[in-house]
Amino acid sequence: MFDLDGTLLDSDAALVAPFVALGVPEEQITFGHTLADECARLRITVDDYLARYDTDLALPFAGVEDLVAQLDRWAVCSNKHPLGGNAELARLGWAPDVAMFADSFDGPKRLGPVLDAIGAQPRDVIFIGDTDHDRRCAQEVGCAFALAGWNPRASAVVGDRVLARPLDLLDLLFHRD
């Protein structure tokens, strides 16, 4: 199971550009929230943001396409707005078993609904993410977590499994306890 922005997609430029176009100084923009929360914090509307969002700017991190091509089952759990998230998945030709975005949750993303949708137990999955919120999502349901260390913005804490490159996940999957 994967987060999307900052984990599978190097999307910082895509996420920041609409805010900057709307007059928000780049240093005021933060990551890891729902779009609605960040827009409210920055005092702009979601519609204005979405009108300026360019899904073509979000590109897979190096090695992610190779990883996705080798996975039999996978899912996306993201705070991203579904319009951008679904458009990016379609553009890349990616078809996760389940993709849940901000509209699927009452508040920030949670892994429980995704686990239910794919019919998996927490012990059966690893959640790959890049933020403290991603780490907490995994802890809340009791599933394993690995940090997308290929994102230079990701910050490890004691106890994290850190994947240096996307294909390192395959080693982790096939050598789990």
C-alpha cells in the first residue's frame, strides 16, 4: 500500500505551482495535509487551486514505474484530491487494486478503509510513505511502515525501515518475518 505524493510521485512542483500562481509565497506551503485543509489555511478555494493544478507536472520517482510493474496487488491511500490523483494514475497507466483519496475519508487519510476495500489484514501489508502522518496511519492500524527514502524531503525516525530506492521494497516483501 502506498501514499501517492512524495512516495510514488515526485509531485512537489505540481502541488506548489497552483498556490504560487494564486499569490501564496512558496515558503508558506506545507505538505502532508488534505487539499481542503491547506487551502483553508492559506485562504484560497479548492476550486481555484484545482483550476491551476497541472497533473502532467507530477512524475514518478526514478524506479517507481519498475516497481509498480512488478507488483501483483497494490493500493493507494492518499490525502490528494481525487481529480488530480485519478488523472495522474490514468496518465501513467497505473491500476492499483484500490485507490482512495481525500473524498474517501472523514478527515485525513486512514488505512482502515483501504484494508477493508482490499480485504487485507494489517499484518499482510506494508504502507510506504514519506511523512509523519503516513507513519502514524500505519501505527494506528498496526501494519508495517517503510519510509520512501528516495524522496529527499522524507525524514526518518528511530525504528523506521528506510527504503533507499523503490525496488528495495521487493527485497522487503520477499524477506519479511
